[in-house]
Amino acid sequence: MRTNLRVIGIDPGLRNTGWGIVDLAGSKLTHVAHGVVQAKGDDLATRLVALRRLLDAVVSEARPDVAAVEHTFVNKDAVGTLKLAHARAIALLVPADLGIPVTEYAPNAVKKAVVGVGHAGKDQVAHMVRLLLPGVKLTGEDSTDALAIAICHAHRAPAMARLAGFREKAV
């Protein structure tokens, strides 16, 4: 049975990109699936091609209504940040190319939506994901973060839809 809204959350990474899918029916969240696509290869271009193909397969099979992708945070290594931005571009491109609307969230916004605190630790995020998605068996940080991103969007989606409706009426 298909619900009101299927959300895929994507946590971009050059070697491991986490993905998590939840369904939202009214205010009820249900876990659908989660995992990690692993882009292998010796050079950046090869890993990006692999990432695009693997992520495309996941998104095409899941058929989400919307996608949510985490913003890249800037760390001390500028080269590493730039490389991560390439993976993030693939994470944005794949759903958009399939006609799926994409929303971006800062890591602190995701943590605040899931835990209630913008500077929560990974263990706190995992704990809340388990509480919000009863029965889920978390398999690693990348997919757990992706589920948190999907939950964040699912929590914000109803308000965003109402706001869009108000804007349409005003025009």
C-alpha cells in the first residue's frame, strides 16, 4: 500500500553514500529501506560514475516522491571538502534527473529536527532514529544519517506544502 509521501534521504560521500527511505502517512512515519552505495575506483571520475549508477538504481527502484540531501560542511581540508562537493552534486543530480524534487538540509537542521538539539552527537541521532522508526535495524553511520535526513524532511514536508498552498492562493 502506497502512502501519502515517500522520502529518500541521501548522505553523500565519495566512497560511501548513505540512503534511507521513509513513508509518511499523516503523522505516521514508516521505515521502508536503507543502505549504502559504495563507489569503488582509484580516481575521482571513476568513483563519481559508479556513485551515479549505483544511486540511480536505488532511487529508480524506490520511486520516492521527494529527496532530501545533506549540505556539505566545510572542514579543515579544502581539497577534501571540494571532493565531497562532487559527490554531493551526484546526490542532487540523480533524483533531479528523474524528476524528483530535492531539498537540502544543513547537518545541524537535521539533528535539530530528529533529536531536538542542533549539535547532537551521532549516538543521539541513532537513538532517535530507532525511536522514530520502531523495529529498524541500523547498519552504519552513513545509512543512519540518511534516515535522519529523510525524517527531517518528512517532519518539515507538511508545513512546506501548506506554505506552498498559501503562496499559490496569494498569486
